[in-house]
Amino acid sequence: MGGQGEPIIRFEGVTKRYDDDTVVLDNVSFEIERGKFYTLLGPSGCGKTTILRLIAGFTEPSEGNIWLSGRNVNRVPANKRQVNTVFQDYALFPHLNVFENVAFGLRIKRLNKQVITEKVREALRFVNLAGYESREISEMSGGQRQRVAIARAIVNEPELILLDEPLSALDLKLRTEMQYELRELQRSLGITFIFVTHDQEEALAMSDEIFVLNHGKIQQSGTPIDIYDEPINRFVADFIGESNIVSGTMLEDYLVEFTGRRFECVDGGFRPNETVDVIIRPEDLEVTEPEAGQLRVKVDSQLFRGVHYEICCYDSAGNEWLVHSTRRVTVGAEIGLAFDPEAIHIMRHGETEEAFDKRLEAYQGAGHAE
Ligand SMILES: Nc1ncnc2c1ncn2[C@@H]1O[C@H](COP(=O)(O)OP(=O)(O)O)[C@@H](O)[C@H]1O
Ligand SMILES: [Mg+2]
């Protein structure tokens, strides 16, 4: 147990290599604060499960240090760490009933019978499974098994729970329900959750903080709004939501050229004439008369999505522009697209979070306001 300000987890330059020299995590550093809901988000194979395994102690780092509550745990085995994991397949014991599945860890700790019964009942109440104590696991639905797995983790009153894609086996409706429930559970227990998913909507809906991973590196970390609004590079922008991404040139501070035209923008700190990626979110584009917008495009297709139309257009250079609009358009027609300078996000090619922070510091240090 560390001091109050102490992060519950700290990774310091952690690299994980397997025998054949493949680098699965590449010099990863981060801190996890107590009591928050964190999400590791990234495509399959990016290293999410590896990070959980390192935290839980199922595998050791090849380089770097891992600290849990201020204590270096590089050589501390899994059973000596205060960490509970909810696995993707739940890993319940099929031959034990619900009560015994949840009680398992407490029995190993040799708590007395009455304490065990009370704790298990309370954990099951927490996940809305009161009364299911004597059910067999085979009689439980996917969502119920999921809850048993969570009850089994919280019954030990850990400081930290790791959840490895726990909702991926559930259908969409149940999944959405469980997202709410998990989030509520985390808030009411005040335990630190580290949740893994490859689903960006799930990450945005549930998290206090998100780490976006790709190829064994943290691409960006921040709140859902930070990451959605200010993606740091093309990978994050693409992965986090539907985006229009085109190549451009930063002519000078606050002036960018793309699709052969110049636009005022709010970004600075690039080299003169640096090539950049330019992003505009579909909901930031407004449909206008053909002459009235900054871009002139032709409508290729239109889908009604319940609240808005999703309109796909092309400009004369062949760039695709996706638009979310409540206004209906005509397929094949020419329309204009208008947007504010704030809607234009400029990203340096392949820039990492670290490099971005350094650039921002240098830029502000040189006397520029934010
Ligand atoms: N025991 C292992 N030996 C060799 N390579 C592994 C091992 N475990 C995982 N990997 C590789 O490490 C990479 C990251 O795996 P993982 O952390 O499971 O990704 P994710 O959970 O993000 O899908 C993958 O390319 C995977 O094939
Ligand atoms: Mg995984």
C-alpha cells in the first residue's frame, strides 16, 4: 500500500520481447492513478493483453521496470500481487456452482465459513445475481457468466481489477447494458479498473482515461474527449472515429493548403511548407449550396442513420468526404461543404505523443500562446 499520491501502477521504459526477438511492447511508460476507469484500446495484436499479463505478473518485462503502489514488482510472482483479472473467456470453473466459483479465492485464504458466505452474497448482490448461488455455470447465460466472473474478482476486494475484453462474447444489446453496469460498479466500488477493448465506441463511452496502442507503443493517452477531439496522428484519428483525412501543406502558422486551396486554421508550430495530415470530422462539415461552401463536391451515396444522414462525396481531386448531416441531399448532385477553422485538425506525419509534447513545449517556450 503506497502513499495517497502514489500511482497504483507505473511502467518505466517497459519492453517485452519474445524468444524470436519480436518486440511486442516497445519502451512503454505510463502511470495509472487510483480509483479511475482506464481503457487500453487498440487493434488485435497491438500488445493489450501483454500489458495486463505484465501487471498481473504472468510474464516478466525484458527491459524496464514495473511498480505497483511504489514497489518494484519485476520479480514478484502473480500470487503475491494484489491484482484480479477477468479473462476474455471468464475462466470459470464449470464443475462448481455460482457460489463456489465466487468463493474460491476466499477458501484459499482460509476465511471462516460465515465470512465467506457473507462476502459471496454481497458480491453477487453487487452484480445483480442474488439468489443464483446454487446454479450451475452451464445453466447461466453469457451475460450472467460475465457477472459471475466479475463477482469472483470483486469478492477479494482488490485495489485493481484487470478486464481483458470481457464484453466481446456478448451480443450488442447485452453488451451495452453491461457497459453501463461495469461503469457503475467501478464508480460505486472506487476500485481501479483497467479494461481492454478493440472497440473505440466502448472505450469512449466507459473510460476516464484511454491509452490508444498500436504496434506495441502508446500512440496517445487522455480523456475520451481529448482523444476524439485532438487525435495526435493519423492512426489515432482513423481508429477513434470516422474521419476525413487528406494530405496537406502547412504554409505558415494558421494557414494550411489542401485540395489545392488555402484555409485558415488554428494550428501552428510546424516547419514552413511541412507536409501534414489534415482531418475534418464528418459532423463538422455543413452542407451548403455548391457555391457557398469552401469545398465543392459531388454526392456519391447517402444513408439514413436514424439521427443523421451519412453522405459520401468526392471532390474533383478524387478525395472522399464523409458528411453527417440532418439535411437530405440528392445523389449525383453537386453540393458545397462549409467548415470553421476550428474544425480543421493538423497532424504531423506519424508523430508520437512524446514528440508532440516536446514540440508544443518548444513552441510555447518560444513565446507563442497556446
Ligand atoms: N507467448 C508468446 N510468444 C510469442 N509471441 C507472443 C506471445 N504472446 C503474444 N505474442 C505476440 O505478441 C503480440 C501482442 O499480443 P497481445 O498482447 O496478445 O495483443 P492484443 O491483446 O492487443 O491482441 C502479438 O503479435 C502476439 O502474436
Ligand atoms: Mg488480447
